[in-house]
Amino acid sequence: MNDQYTTTSADETLMQGCIEGNRLAQKYLYQRYYGQYMVVPLRYLNNREDALGVLNQAFLKIFNSLESFKGDGPLAAWMGKIVLHTTLDHVRSQKTYRQKIHFPTEPEEQPIENEAMNNLVAEELLTLLQKLPDTARAVFSLYVIDGFKHREIAEQLGIEENTSKWYLSQARQLLQDMLHQQKTSQAL
Amino acid sequence: MKAQQPDHEKRLKESILAYRVPFEEQAWDAMDALLDGEAGKKAPAEPPAPQGTPMRSTKYRRFFIFLFLLSAVVVFSAKQGVNLLEKTKAPASSSTPSNKMKNGAQDAALSSGLTSATTADENTVENPTTTPATTVAERTFNQSTTTPAATQNGQKANLRESSLGNSGSTTRKRATNPNRGWAVGRIKPASSANNFKGGNTSFTPGNIAGSNSGLTAAAPQNNAVPETSTGLIVADSMLNEPMKSLDNLAFLPLLPLDSLNSARDLPAAEAVPVKNKTRRNLQRGWVLGGNLGIVDYQPLYFSVRPVVGYHVAFPMQNGYVQTGLLVTGAKGYNQRANFEYSSPGGNLQIEVSLNNLVFLEVPLVYQRAFTGDKRQFWLAGIRTAVVLPVNNFVSNAGTILPNNSIFPNANIDLYDGVRWFDLGLTLGWQWRFSERWAIDVRYTQGLMDLTHDNFFNNTETTLNSDLQLTFRHYVSTFK
């Protein structure tokens, strides 16, 4: 029964166990992908408990719909999509008022140019990201890390394309400022 | 095409994507609990990559399931309450002084060979010649009636205020008489015939057992002290006090009631001041339920929100006037407003949308029973409401302009475009399905346009019309 599932079992074996509702198989699958997917809600939310809640909701969806996974692509990628969409659902549901900002002119691409970033470890970068305002953080994560285009971001977040651009610009500016501040404080 | 990602951002992306959060056992514990909850529900499989917010129908279904469960719980608990009341009423009635007396007398008769003559609504020891034995009775007696009785029999007054230091069975009754006070006494009828009337009599087996055997006792069955009585209450008292003599037993009223100034005249364990009944002329309690608000008519769009509050009702001719304080809300107004700001760094156009409103409602309705059992009411009246300023500021401070300068300040108060006061007409039905619970359904037609057209880009009328289904629990009811 449970002996067939170990922490080193193949994804397919664990997947089968999860479909059968085996709790140990579910635990091992969860444990295997926790580290990789916990980063996703952490990038979008500034609260660790909320992030864990969203991740668990995502895993619940995964366990409930594993049967419908046809194996077209890697399991990890399919799971990653569910985690991301669950996170974005949560981000959308948190907004009481939607706000659209239109600018008559296209904003210029102002990427972050700061050497300090190279010295930061991922955990510190995540902390910096979490300090950004909600929408700016979501747009930055979607654009820079998840590789979405502004049009797609606009659809995902229910905002306009230009608005997405300006949030990205805002996020970059704020990150730049934070990095600069960090550099200054380190120098002192 | 997406622009080439700068090196720093590329590194940031790689760094974050490569990062793995260390596994925590508590995370699995939370997941485990979630799975346990889900296993109970047996949720159907969901699509692999769900997107967007839940469907409206799902939301409504959840709401109605919630309402159904809530109503089931309320009805069940109300029924339980009624049953409990019935259950507790039965023993309570058997433990009323009169019954206790009766039982006590019967027990006494059984245990000591007494012949118990129990006569309903009569407090007379029958056939004095055949009942010459000693009767020890503790009774509620009426000053006006017992005095002559005792005098008639020419018996020596041998009653005294009881010291009542005893524990053990104590018969008490709260007098309903406005004259407050307690009197405790022992009746020691003489060996001659006793013929006393009025009041309740209780027989204490212990006392009787200590007396002569072959006693005949009359156990009356009066239910309560008459309203006109001075309300003397007699408690069981003499268990620990052996009778010195069975001779010269007689009874007289104790001290006049007026001389008992307060409960301190008697031991605390025995003396309980009697409170006058006060008429309660309001009923009040809590309200909990759901609010189905109509936030858009074309197309019809509903909002589902909880409603909580407190309600009060006053009696009025042929009905009640009901008011209260309730908090509820509506979601989905979707009113948009555009703003344009000019700044040296460029023009800024901002569109904000208002979706949610929170209301503090004060209904004032007249409710009148339309069934004979006065359990179902129709109600009609008005509802006033105040729009609460909740989360109404939208801040654009920090928005970056095309020249990379930060926009100074563009705080928008959405409630500048919202009318703060609302008025509506209410019509509804209420069913009082138990003493403490009622279910209430009411429709309120909003009469005022809540949004200013010159603020929002919408000339449509925004009304606060809703259907409220609530459960009302009565903390106190009319007396």
C-alpha cells in the first residue's frame, strides 16, 4: 500500500497515488514541489500566510484534477500553471476598486540598472519585490519573471495595456530606489 | 515582440526562478487539514487550469446553501429550545410548593403510616375529631385567614420566627404580592382538632416521622398564593430542630409582614426578597441573514452580501413598531469615473471604478399579525440608510510620469460621487416560528439615486433595492 510511495518515487507513481487519494503520495508530491511553487505566490503577495493559503488551494486543485491531466507536457509545467492562475485569481479578488490609468504618451522602457542587484540573493530580491505596491508587484512579476506581455497582463489583471506599462515603470522605479537606498545604507 | 530584457532583470528572473523555498512541515499540516475537509465534501474534479473569478451561479448556490443550513440550524435549535422548555416545565411544576407538599405529604403518610387526605383547592384538615393526632406542617399561610382559624380553635399561639439554621429540604415560593417579604413558621397543632384554612401546606416527613405515629394529615393542593394574600411564604425549617412537645401545638401568623423590614431579618439562605413584576414593553434581539441586492437592472445583476444587526420592537395598537440597526452592503455597482491631471511631467488620466458600498440601515416598519396564533406578520414601512465611508480613497500618489518624475498627489475620494443618505420603502413578511426565533423576508425599493451623474460617467440611476432574508433572535420578548 503505502510502501510503494517514497520520497524518491517517480512523478507518475505519485500522480497515480494522488488520483487514488493516497495521502502519502499526495504528501510526497507536495513536498517535492513545495519549494519550487511557493515562490510563485510569494512573488505576488506580501504575506507569507496568504501565500501558503494560495499554494495549498492550488495543490487542492491539482489533486482534484490530476485525473484530467493528459500528459501532453511535463507535469511540473501543468502544475506551475495552476499555481500561477490560482495566485492571479487571488490577486484579482483582493482588489476592491479597479483603477485604470491612461497616459497619452507611451512610457519609455526604463529597466533597472543597478549593480547592487547582482549582490542580492534570491531571498532578498523576493523581500524587495514584496515591498512593492500590489498592482506594481503583480505587473512586474508577470512581465519580468513570468514573461507575459502587456496585453496578456492587462487581460489577466483586468487593466488596460497602458496601465500595465505604467505599473511596470513604477515598479522598476521603486525597485531602483530601494536598491539605491540599500546601497547607501551598506556604504554607511 | 517583447523588448530584450536587460541583464539585471534577467539575473533577477533567473535568481528568483532558481530559488527554492525550504519545505516546512507546518505547510503540509495545513494542506493535510485542507484535504481532510475536502474529503468530507467529495468535491468534483475541477478543470486543470481554472481562470477568472468564480461563476455567479456558484456564488448564489453557495449563498443559498448557506441560508438553507442556517435556517436548518435555527429551526432545529428553536425546536430544541421548545422541547427543553417543555421538559423543564414538567419537573418544575412537580416541584412547585403545592406539589411538593402533596408529594411530601404522601411520602410522609407512606413512611409513617399517616392517612393522607388530599383535597384539591382545599386547605382544611378534614374531620377534626378523627384526626386528633399531631400535625406538623409547614405552610404558606395567609395572615387574614390563618389568624381566625387559629383563634377559632382556641389554640395557643406557638409559632415563632424560625431560626432556620438547618440545611436540608427547603420549600420556597416567590410571592407575587407587591408586599415584599418572607415569613417562616412552624405549625404545631395541638392534640386537639385542627381546622385551619388557607395557604399551602407541606409536610416534612422528617418531622412527621419524629412525631406520633398514626397521624392524619391533610395535604392541600393549592397551587399558588392568591394575589390578594399578603404573600407569606413558609419554608421547610424544622428538620434539625426536635420538637420539645407535641402539646399545645397551634399556629398563629408570625410577625406582621411590615415588621420584616428586609431580608436581613431572616437568614440569607431562606430569605429571598420578592421582586415586583415589571412589564416589559419592548422586544429586542439579533439579526443575521443575507441581502440580495439589485445593483443593475439592465442586465439584471444581483449582489449577495450578509446582513447583521440588532432589532427592537415596541407594541402598538394591534401590532408592533419595529426598528433596528443593520449593516449590509452591495457589490457590483461598477460605476466609473475619469480624472485628468496636468503636471509638468505630463498629463495623467485616471479612471477609477466603484464597486462596493456598505450601508448602515435603520428600518422603521409597522408589523401586524394576520394569523390567529399571532405568529405571522406582514410588515410595511420605510428604511433609511447611510452609506459608510469604507475604503473610499483611491491614492495615485507615487504614479510615475513619462519623464520619470513622480506625480505629486492624486487622491480621489470616491464618496464625493456617492449620496450618503438613502431612503427606501419596505414590504415584508415575518414568521415567528418559536418564542425566540423568527424568519423575516422583506423587499425594499430604494428611492434615491446613490451616485452623482456628474462624478461618474453614468446617467443611470443607482438604487439600493434589495431582498433581505434574515433570522431574528429575540433576546427579550414582551411580557
